[in-house]
Amino acid sequence: MSSSKKNIWPAYVDMMTVLLMVYVLISAILGSIISTLNDNNTPPNNKVKDSKNEKNVMMPEVKDYFILSNDSLYYNKDSLSLSFSENTLKIDNEKNLLNYLSENSGHKGKWLVGVYIKKNEKISVGAQLREQSVLYLNLIKIMNEKGIMYEEIENRNVAPSDKYNNVIKVKYVKN
């Protein structure tokens, strides 16, 4: 008997059991109060909303000016336009790029490089951004092989959009 008086674990377990039952009771009461306060008896929708409103009408796309700020290179007529297919430059475009790089590599200036991808609803945005990154890194690799330092290259990539065609733009700007 004397050993059971020194052991506090049974009392501790009883106290924790009572606290757990009180917690469950309070949670049930609060849950029922909250459910009665909800005027609309439908459960909340946790799905990510697309760009359609309740009337199933397409909402206008929000213009993010920080993303669209690099449009000037896309519409520039003096820049070199390169087409690509499946993460690689076409052979004749790679030759054009090498010629353009060799013509302008001796001067002081910076290179503006942008990979523009047309938005495709069948492909996830992550896959499109991955394709854009792979193309950009391949282009940087070619430029580094020609002796152009990374510090001289300015990235002008933008998010995939419906207003772009699949094209890579390169422009040399003299200082």
C-alpha cells in the first residue's frame, strides 16, 4: 500500500482523461454553434477558383505589370528572333545565333535575352516554365561557350501568355 501512495501516474492519467473529455465536449458545442450560424447549409468550397465567376462567364485576365514589363524586347524589330522545338533551337537558328554572337561579341555592352512561350491550356504552367528555363539555360550555355560572361546577360523572360508566340529574342545593346 505504501508504494501505491508514492506513485502519481494513476492520478495524472485520470486528470488527463478528464481534460480530454472536457476538450471534446467544448469542441462539439462550438462546432454545433458554428454550424447553426452558417446561413447557407452548404459546406465551404475549398477548391481553387478559376477565372470564371458564378455565371460561368470568363473574367478578364489581371495584368501584372511586373511580369509584362519585359514586353519591349518581344516587340523589338532589331532583335534576333529564334524559333525552337521541344527545348532545343532549330539548327539554322543556332547558326544564326552563333553569327550574331560573333558579330557583336567584341564590343562593350549587354545582351538582352528573352524566352517567350505561348500559353497552352493542355500543359501545366510548371511544365511551361520548366521548358522556358531549359531553353534559357541552353542559350546561356551557348553564349558562355562564345566567351560572353553571365554578368553581361540580362534575363527578359516573362510568364507564358496568349499574346506571345514561341520565340527566343536576343538583342545586343552597346554601352
